[in-house]
Amino acid sequence: MNFTVHTIESAPAAAKETLAGAKNGLGFVPNLFGVMSEAPALVKAYATLSGIFDETSLSVTERQVVLLTVSAENNCEYCVAAHSVISGMQKVPVDVVRAIRVGQPIADSKLEALRNFTAAVVNSRGWPKAAEMAAFLSVGYGQQQVLEVVLGVGMKTLSNYANHIAKIPLDQVFASAAWSKGA
């Protein structure tokens, strides 16, 4: 099945405002939003959760570690590429992004603990082991950040699964960061 990549003009009426907001914020409507807009509630939920995730106590770098890790663990080629480019725009250290993309440890031990905990949440389907939780908390994170990781996992899972099902074409703007697991 081929999913339609909607524009603001072709999208269902209930999705047009969300797509216009994406265009205003990014300068273009990502294919992800275009496809998600077929279900206006989905694109609105994703955009809303993204804004809420930005309000967490996690720094910009920490948020991108969560989003990149979820996407890599879920093998979402579109989202890893997109968040690699977004990370660059947000001045996330290149070595942090590279480590997640190639599955290597992040040199910064606190960010590595965040990556490990996020991966544990994804891979255990929300049942991380006590030792994984303890390792996360031991580097200075608290209960608030545990739950903020859950928010990031939930938000990114929406886009990862939409990408898997719809096989959303990578936007040209993200092409320089194309990714596939193990490559």
C-alpha cells in the first residue's frame, strides 16, 4: 500500500493547521507529517507531544539522545536520519550522534547512562530491570527524568511505527544523514 504524502493543500482539513505549524517552524513540511496527516489526530498528537517533550527537564542534547536512541532501537531509518540532522541544527555534539548511529558507547558517562536506560525501556517494552534503573539514577537522574524518558519513548514510537508501516520517503533535507542499522 502506498501512503499519500500530503501537502498543506491536499491534507484533510483537520490536519492543515498542524502542517502549517510544521512549515512555520521548520521551513517545510516533513514527509512524516505529510503522511501522518492522513489521520489528523495522529499528526496533531505527534506535534503536540513533541512540543510537550521540549518542556521536560532534559537538555536539548539529552532529548536528542532519547529520540535518536528510540529510533535506532526501533530501526527507524527515517527518524534516525531526521534526528541526526536536527541534532546538528541544535548543536548536539557530533560524537554523541555518531555513537548512537553506530551503536557505540557515548563518551560522556551521563549521556551513555541515558542512552542505555532509554534502550532498556524500548527493548523491554517498558519493563527495565532494577539494575538498569539503578544505573540511570546513579549518574544524577531522578524519578522525573525516568518518566520523561517514557514520554520521549511514547512520542518517538508514534513516528517510528508510522514510518515502518507507511515506508515514508526520506526528505531531501535529511538525505545527507541517511542511516540503516549496522551500516
